[in-house]
Amino acid sequence: MRITTTILETREQIREWKKAGCTIGLVPTMGFLHEGHGSLIERCRRENDKVVVSVFVNPTQFGPNEDLEDYPRDFAHDTALCESLGADLIFHPEPEEMYHDACAYVNIHTLSENLCGKTRPVHFQGVCTVVSKLFHIVEPDTAYFGQKDAQQLAIIKKMVEDLNFDIRIVGCPIVREKDGLAKSSRNTYLNKEERKAALCLYRAIQQGQKVIAKGCSSDMVVQQMEKIICEELLARIDYISVTDAITLQPVEQVERDVLVAMAVYIGKTRLIDNFSYEVMP
């Protein structure tokens, strides 16, 4: 496995692989890898000749007073995990390598304006910009993203469609702890009491999945989930919302495929989770 830190050396390796006719898969990450990232790398390994994992804590997707400086990092662990799963290259640039007095950004309107976009207004512009840059640098045939970040996945798919990237986007299922908490690098922020409290998110997901049905009101689903979250004293709801699965716009009734998404603060740590509901014809 090779580690590159510059765009130039990464492109040189990519050109060599493409000249040899290799298919290339990309797994974009911010590092501090866990089993959720591992599942993306494993699928990428199965479906491509070459596997590229980017490890880059992208500063442009963090707003003021967010956790850029505190975001967990462990590149030695990331390297060991990538190598054990058969990755061929880790692209690990510094911010100065990726951004040079940047004046150009990528932003997908509408899809980025609700859910997480309401309280993190610069986040998805930063995500789209860095992912676009990675797509240009790595030129993958396929890129892999986790469904836990459902809004991000929908936005990336729309960006690829609108900007004519010749890249297949694959969403991979949420990976959970044994007790149901969705895997997240930010779980490490939780102390023992908060970690126990965070299970209210999964209990709310289970309740939402239990009560949702074709034709039911979105408010009913949200209220059922809110009730469970509000029973936990350490929890504070950012949002719980039922949206169209494609447009991410709120719906009043479940008449077509929907995404049920939420963000909840456990203490000072903001966690997200979601589930999808498909309306059978």
C-alpha cells in the first residue's frame, strides 16, 4: 500500500493505473476510521481493481465554533486498517495542498437547505467542494459513501448528476454497535453516562420504523420519536424530520419513499441517525 500527500504524486499513480486498464474505487473519509468506514473499503475492494482511501479533515466543511481542532485523528490506526482491508493507496494531504487562496466552491441548493443544513449552513458547500476536488484528482470509476450521512449522500448524487461526473455513487448501509448506536468518529467524545444516553437515538429509530406506514402523517412519526428522545435528560433535539427520499423536502404524509432523519445533541456532542421507508406499490 502506498501513501501519497500531494496531488501531483497521486495523479501520477492514477495515470499509471488507468494506462494499465484498472478500475478505481474511492472511499472519501476524514480519518479516525471505524467499522463503518471499513465496510465501505471492503465493498470498494470487492468491486474495483484499485482502492483509494482519502484521509483528510476538510476545514471548509466546519463552521465557526465547530469541532475542527478537536476532531479525532489517528493516522497510524487509519493506515493499519486500510492496509488490512486491502487498500492500494491512501491520499493524505495537508489543507495547504488542497486549498490555495480558494475562490471557487461547489454548492448544491435546495437539498442542502434543511435538515443538517439549517444549523450547519457552510457544511455541505465544504463537502461538495472537497469531494469535487477528490473526484478530479483520483478520477474514480466508483465512489462509496455511508448511508448514515443520508443528506450528504443525496447531495453528492445530485452534484454528480448536475455536473456530469462520470462516476457511480454507491451508498452503503449504516454500521451499528452491538447495542444499536450508529458508528461515528464523534462517539469518542461521549463519556460513559453520555454513551448510555445516546442509545435513545436508536430507540427512536426503532419506534419510527414500528409506527410508520403508507398514508400516515409525518407529524405522528416525528412525535413518537420525539417522545423517546425527550425522556432522556442528556438529550436535546436539533431536528427530527420526514422528507422525500430524493428531494429531501419535508412531506406531510407518507405517500412515497421517505427519509426519516434526526440530529440530537447528547451533552455537547451532536449525533445523527436515520432510516429510509419505501412505499410499496
